Amino acid sequence: MMTRVLNLSMGGELVYNKTPVEAVILAYRQSTGNWNWWSPGYWDIPVLVGRLTVACGDFCAFKRRPKR
């Protein structure tokens, strides 16, 4: 599952081979310079989960591909 994560403040896009929740956490943590995903507490961060999107900080991803 490829997840596109949008940076809402800078306008960029990142792609991860993770679930949307994991992808936005990775994008947020990596933007702060923390790349140690194996460290304790790395994944323990508040994430806003909506009906269609997942958000963490300035990063947002769709839970599933929107219908066209």
C-alpha cells in the first residue's frame, strides 16, 4: 500500500509504503529530524483520524483513494 502524504505548510508530497497513520507519523517525525523509528516512543504521537483523512502536524494523508 503506497500512501501519499501532503505537507500542508510547504506544499510538498512524500510517498511511503506504510498505512496512512504510519505514513503521517513518519513524515512528521522525519521533518523534525528524528529518523530513529526503532526507538521507544517513536510511534506514540497524537494523530487526528477523520472519516477520509489522517493528520499529524502539518502532514495529511487520505485513508483511501477518493472515488473519481
